Amino acid sequence: MQVPFVDLHAQYLTISKEIDNAIRQVIEDASFVGGSRIEQFEKSFGAYINVKHVVGCANGTDSLEILLQGMGIGPGHEVLVPAISWVATSGAVSVVGAKPVFVDIDKDYYTMDPRLIEAKINKNTRAIIPVHLYGYPADMPAIMGIAKQYQLKVIEDCAQSHGAMINHTKTGNFGDAGSFSFYPGKNLGAYGDAGCMVTNDDALAEKIRMLANLGQKGKHNHLIEGRNSRMDTMQAAILQVKLPHLEKWTDLRRLHAEQYAKHLQNSRVALPVTEKDFHHVYHLFVVRVNNRPAVEKALAEQGVLTSVHYPCALPYLPCYQQYRHTPADFPVAHKYQHEILSLPMYAELTEEQIIYIADVIKKYT
Ligand SMILES: *Cc1c(COP(=O)(O)O)cnc(C)c1O
């Protein structure tokens, strides 16, 4: 049996007519940049997340950078980020001239451990970027409590958490702003790069909209300098087609997570742990094993493709060697980078495939 890690083509086949029509309409209108399709998608996504402002942009890295810029964060400032995430989270902080300060992750939930935040705060600290890693919400009640106490801004990195919730409130609503990616493999993915920023703050919304479109407020009225980070119109049209399917796809991801848990019970694999009221959207299904190289190899030989998110925790990447972090600085992230393994996860997966994967894993762990 062959099981790909993700199967974007299988998803396309389920919506191909709608997608083909949407793409053809954009071409026929020859309206490739800007236009009402962007506004329509921003409105639809805002209604889905239940947030006041959505500002489309080119990708989920720009969205982090623009939000930091919009909040006035730059040289001399420090921003707290989790020790495990995609490098865009910490990279955005450096790009605006500030310093990323890493916080170890919780040993059960993989998200920034709120108990370790206060020790990292000093007079230069301006913001926290919690990441809803793998689709599981970070502990926002605890993080917002600390942010309030120290008057820090909070940008939620929602690149992996479209539709994830705490007590029925969607991620993106807890902090001052949220940053989404629509990279093709994300839970809501475009057919190329795209991203957006969400906020309930009117002034911030106006500022980031200008920053993402060359500082313009209305055509040729450049109040500030900005960048060209517009969302592509073709991508907005594709996302508008896909958004109504997202809840169904999320439900299937959650069902597959249950099936994995069922078929891997009584195994030596550490399964994802979730709290009641924390709604996981399983962007990734990440387990931990002690003998990862052997398990990866066995699965690959049996036709099952896996991945690792991420093989090196952020503080130990070559690009951060100037900070001279040691394993003792982030013991959980340091240990887990060798144990985590992402199993195939997408709506079109079947229970038969999951049983097959679980059987291989049980045999080799
Ligand atoms: C994907 C991702 C990003 C960046 O999004 P792009 O659209 O690829 O730029 C940022 N943060 C996290 C946690 C991500 O997974």
C-alpha cells in the first residue's frame, strides 16, 4: 500500500469543477491583482473566524512581519517565541530588527509553556508570538494573563490552526492580532502562496493594510512606506471555493486522529494529548517514538511517507548559533526534536490506511 504524506490532488478531485470555474472566471475578468474577490474572501474568512478585520497578504511570513512592524516592534526590542515552530515565526522577529527570545515548549501540548514566560521578560520585551503548533491552541488564557500584566502585545501564529478553538472561540481572537498562512499544505491552502492578518483593533487594521500595500490609503496616497504583499486574486478565488469545505475537512482530520489513537493504543508511541475545551484541528498528527530512524525507515519501506516538524528546534538552528544555546536551555524541545514524527494526515485518508500504518509502527517500536 502507498500512503502519501499529504494528498492535495485527492482533495482537488473532490472540488475540481468549482475550482476550475473560479480560476476561469478570474482569467476571463483579467482582474489578477486586487478587486472584489479579495474583499469577498476577507469578508468570508472574517465571518468564519468571527473577527472584525481580515487583511489579505502574500504569505504567512509577511503577515507576521507586517504585524510586528504595525505594532512598532523593531531594533532594541525582544519578542518571545516558542522553541519549536517553523522558522518563519522567529525569522519574522529578526527581519524587523528585533531579537527572538525562545521559550521551551510544554511536554504534553508542544506549545509555548506559559510557566516559563515570565523568566524571559525584561525591559526590552515587547511582544509574545504563541504558535498553535500542529493545530492545537496554545494556552491563550495563561499567555494573555501574563501579557496583560507586563503590557506586552500578542500575535497568535495561526498558520497551522485554521478553525482551532478554545471554548468555542477561534484562534486569532485571543491576542492583539492573528497571522494565517494559506500555503498549499495548510488546513486551508491556496494553489500557491497566500496569507492574511486578523485583528479586532481598528487602528492596527488600517496600519497593516497600508503596510501590505506600499503604504497606500487609497490610490497614490502613500502615507507611510510599505511593501508589496498583496494577496493574489487567483488565490483569493480558490480560497473562497475551499473555505465552505473546511469544517468538513477538519471533522475528517479529527476522525482520523481518533482512528490513529484507537489503532495505536497499547503501543509504545506517545500520542497527542488534548484538553477538554481545546479544539484540535490536526494540521499535523505528531507522535513521539524512541527509535525514530528505524520507524521512519520501516514506514518508508512499506510505502508510507512521514515527515518531521521540525528536525531541529529553533534555538539550535545554525542561523541562531550566535545565541550559543545549550541543550539545558530548552530541555523539552531538545529531547523532542529527536523523537517527534508526523504521520500522514489529510481529509481523504482512510481507516484502512491508518490501520496499515499503525500495524507497521507497532511492529517496529
Ligand atoms: C507555514 C507557517 C508559517 C509561514 O507561512 P508561509 O505562508 O509559508 O510564509 C509561519 N508559521 C508557522 C507556524 C507555519 O507553519
